[in-house]
Amino acid sequence: MITQPLEVFFETQFLDNIKNLFSSPLNVITTVLDLVIVIFLIYKAFKMLKETRAWQLLKGIAVLIAITLISGYLNLTILNYILTSVMSYGVIMLIIVFQPELRRALEQLGTTNRFSRLLGIDQDLNAKKKENIYKIAIAAVELSKQKKGALIVIEREIKIQDIISTGILMNSEISPQLLVNIFEPKTPLHDGAVVISDNKIAAASCMLPLADDKDIARELGTRHRAAIGISKESDSIVVVVSEETGKMSIAKDGTLIADVREDVLKKILIKNLITEPIHTSKVKKEKNENK
């Protein structure tokens, strides 16, 4: 049973724990390792959030915490009570607000492919990916010239089998001619998206979730909204060809890069889809620094 004041109890317990952490050389090593891991995880979490819309929400939460502390310091009893009550449900609120980001982070964690990169196992796979990127670019340019609408989703680490299952399964090799033919108007497969998975055309006529953000330009059609929508819910890269203008665009991480040329299209796809072995990346980086 605790007979001393609660504040004193926690203060003494905290000080005792700090002393125990540095009581031996082994404890010092494990404590430093523990701190390094925690700092790394916090850094990665902030880096991930900063690249999403959740960053603005996080700043709002920080302001709310600051106001709560200030209201307590200034003895603003009613305001502090309300804010403290709200903050007591903070963890549940964070899980609800950041649910898409948390899901995406866990999916990416579960699909990390660092060891194959380290060993250079995926070099042949990258060569195949690069070949397919050029095929996709050729098809997109041809569709652009003919002003035929197209929506090509390229699956990355996060699998989108639920999207593939909404379309007509194909499991075909990628070719510019096949892609152009799929999006031929008034044909059975032209309406919807083509999904490319594991370097093959997995399915055509797939249904995608539409982005409903108010800040999306009104002139964007259904194809562009669908491209933004799937790029938000997964890490897929989406190539869009406008039926009205023939312009090519790319959706990535919930944002749309509009009106890209063929060379830019290829560069963006190669940058985001080709995974170089770690040692190769380091050699290239050293060469660039020495120039």
C-alpha cells in the first residue's frame, strides 16, 4: 500500500529507474541501444507522416497539447478540464484519425525487401521491370496521340488483390499493342483500369476507389479521381491518359503529376519502380559526389 503522496511516489520510482539503467556497463549498452531504436522509430514515423495529409493534423494536435499545458499553468480551470477530458481519449482518436496512414505503414513494414536488395538478387527482376516501363510508356504515348482514355495501375509493395478481383483476370505478358487494344473505345475491357502486378497484366476493367477530397480540381474526371484514390490507399503508381485532352498524368501517394511528357513519364516510373541493390546505389552515389 502506498502511504506517500502519489507525486512523490512516481518521482522516487522514476529516479530509481534512472539509476538502475546506468548501474552497470551492460545496462548502459542496452539503454543506449534502446534509446537509439526509439529515436529511429520516432524519426521514421515523423518522416512518414510528413509526406501525408496527416502532418497537418499532427501539428493541430501539438497545438492542442500546448494549449492544454498553458491552461493548466494559468489555472484556467474550465478550459483545462475540457481539454484534459478530450486528451484522455487521445490514443483512440489518433488511431481513428491516422487509420489509413497506420494501415499503410504496417503493410509496407510487412513487405520490406531489404535482404534481396542487399544481395543483389533482384537485378534480373529490375531489368524486366525497366523493359516493361518502356512498354507502358510506348502504349501511353500512343493512347495519348489517339486521345483514348486509359488508366494503368502498377502495383508495388502493397498488394491490391481486392482491386484485381473486381476486373477480368488476364495474367498476360505486357505489350504496348495489348494495352492499346484494351483501351479501344466500345470494347468489353476498355471501361475501368488495367492492373499490372508481378510484371504481368493481372486484370483489366478493374474498379478503383474514387478520391473525394474537396481540394481536387473540379475539372478532373473520373479516371483522374480513381487514380488519386488508389494511390492514396496503396503505394501503387498510376498512369492516366485523358480522353478529352490526350494528356498523360501520373498519380502517386495521393497526388497527381499532370501533363507529363514521355521522357518525364519514364523517369518517374523508373525512379519509383526500380529497386537497385544497396551496394550499387552506394557506388553510384560515390561517383556522383566525386564528379
